[in-house]
Amino acid sequence: MSIASTSRRNHPASGRSHDRRHLRPVSGASFGTPVPLAELPAVVSADLGVPTVHRTVVDYANLDHGASTPALVSVKHAVDTALRTYSSVHRGNGYASRVTSRWYEEARQEVRRFVGARDGDHVVFTRNTTDSFNLLARALPRETEVFVFEAEHHATLLPWAKGRTTRLPVPGSLADARALLAQALEQSTARNRLVVLCGASNVTGELWPVRELADVARRHGARVALDAAQLAPHRAVDLDALGVDYVAFSGHKLYAPFGAGVLAGRGDWLDAAAPYLAGGGATAAVTELGTTWQRGAARHEAGSPNVIGAVALAAACAALTEHRDAVEAHEAALGRRLAEGLAAIDCVETYSLFAADHERVPVAAFTVEGLDSSLVSAALSAEHGIGVRDGKFCAHLLVDALLDDPYAAGPATAVRVSLGLANTPEHVERFLAALASLAAEGPAFEYEHGPDGWTPVADPRDLELPRPW
């Protein structure tokens, strides 16, 4: 299956340079005064160049922060420093082991400050948000009823016991969300109840009314767990201010791509539960008569921990805390231009859960009339050096509800653009101009659909780079 170019632009096989003068800026408001780069945490991929089918190399426009973020320079420095004395944690008395153990626990304290952990709260290091919510699901008291909106990411939607989970429909408004939750809680007779919310949608970027919904939960005696995977990179997270009992997020979405996540929150359920993993480090004593388990975070961190991931995560938390105002100002400017530019392009439809003008982080989902979403993302990458995501973003029920076409002939999917610290105003302008051209004229090259999705025919790029080891 292939699709031909709908324009007269040159095919790369001709060897001739591609005329990109057709890419005009999309009308819209200006960015305003840019935040000086010196005020923003730097990323290690700032000078990454990528090849295009035009036989050029361009600055990589990474518009896929919602999936994984690049590492901060300060995170790399922290990891390089920690690797020099990297050793066993908590179970060694050598110099390197003692230094590593201290840094591991200081990383925990940095994360405590980042989320505003309270007395009695535990901060448990996990692999990622999915791991954190599976841990919490295992720690719930027997017969706990869980309430979760179908708008959630699969990491938040799926870990809970099927027979004791109430799924609330995708809300059509803020008032609808409050009413749906209140009604479900009023009908529940469970002794223990847990409401699971997300801070920011990974599909639309919209901020959920966490405090308002947490107040509804509290009035009905329910606890609240917050998925902050898409919120923490962009906004401050504070357990008390948000009125939640637990928070989970991932390092790889927080500029710390070294395989660490966090579950932080009230310690009583965590201390009463069986260890998430049975093994060394979680044990206080093991005898022929039985095992006594640790209390606190160690109870759920059996085995040798990911100390480098913890250091990386702490370094990212420290950097974002230090530069919080500059980060929010930078992303607000990019997000405004993105939203205005998308609204100005014919044949492009964007999607909102609550309202088009609802407050959000710099994330947007869209479709292009007449073009498969995976073809759009492939063309943006191959022709313009722009990385975006297409599909259902591990939020299938939400995407189906937004696109309102669950019975389409093919998978009802969208394209997502998500911005962050690796982005510049030029990246946004390049994306908007490329998308406008694509929507009006189609792709400039012929593409074929195979096992790896859409790929340019006679692609001149070398995608088989040598292994880094």
C-alpha cells in the first residue's frame, strides 16, 4: 500500500535539493519576549541534528515530550558524578558504598520536597508511574473500592481489581466530572474507597480540577491518588495543596531518563500491606519461624535499588524547582503559539475534554482531514525533522470518545504534539508551517505502508546507526 505525493515537489531520488520556500509561518500571535536560555535548565540533546529525505540535516524538533523527555545537562552531571563512587546501597561499609547509600537517601529527601510530602508519608522509588500504581493496587486494604475515570491513561486505569473498580464515563465538562464522581461515591458502601485522578491529560494536555474533585472525594470519606506523570514536568506538585493522599510520576517524563519513578503518600496502607517484592532489603529479620518485614519505603524496595535512577530523578526535581517560574513562562509562550497556530490551519481539528480554552500544559492532539495520523507523523519526521506521536497514546477510551468514531473502518487515531525544555520558538514555527503545507497539499514524497508503518519510498536517510556500545 502506498500513497503518492499530491504536490510537484522533487523526489529525493533525483538528488536535487528540495525547495522549502513554500513553508510560510502560520498566522497567529507572537511568542512575546522569549525566556532567556540561561534561565532554563539545559538539555543534552540541544545540538542534535537529524537527516531528512531532502538530503539535509536539521535541528531536531522533539515535540514528543509527553512520551519521554531528554536528559537535562545537570542530570547527566549528577549521574556522571554518582557513577564514580557507584556501589551497593545500605549493605556495605566501604567508602563508596557509604557515599552511594547517603546519596540514595538524599535523593529521597529531594523528592519529598518536590512533592511536598508530609510527616508520615513514604517516598518509594519504583520503575515508573505504571509500576507505582501497581504497587499501590497491591497495597490497598481488602475490599477497597476504586473509582477511576475512563479518560485516564492505562497506567492509571488498569491496575485495580476488576470486581472492585468503578469506571466513570469520560466527562463532558468540569461540572459533569464532579457530578459523576459524587454520584458514584454516594452509591458506594465500601469501607475503604480510593479515587484515582490525573493531573494533566496525556492526550489533550488539559489540567484536571484535582483540588475540586479531591474535595468531593474527601466529603465522602475517600482517599485520592494522583497521576502526576504529565503534570510534574510542567507545574508544581504539592500533596497538601492538591488535597491528595498519594502521587505517582516517572523520571523519564521529568528529564531523568534512567528508569526511576515514585510513589509518595500516606504510610499506613503501605506499611500494612505485604511487600511489593519479597527479597533482601525489604526484610528486617528472617528466621526458620518466619520473616519480619521492614516498615517505610524499604518494605517495597526489595533487591538492589536503581540508585542511579534515583540520583537522576532527584537532580531533575532540583533543577525544575530552581527554575520553576522560567520553565512555566517558557512553556506558556510555546503553548499559546501552538494553540493559535493549530486553530489557523484549515482541515486540522484539535480535541478538548473540557473546553477549547481550558487551562492546559503544552500538549495538543489533532487530526488532519483525509490523512492517516501515522502518515502525518511519518511525513513530519522524514521531511521536516519533527518528532511527534500518533496513535491512541495508551488512553484508548479517551481517544475513542474524543474522536467520536469508535466504529471507523480503521483505528481511530490522532497525532499528539507535546512541548518542553528541548523546544524553541523555531521548532513550533517549523511544525506549524509543515503541518499547514501537509494539510493543504499532502506529503511531498511517496510513502508506503508496511510492518513499521508509513515510510518514504527510496528513503535516503541512514537509519541503521552503529550500536552505542
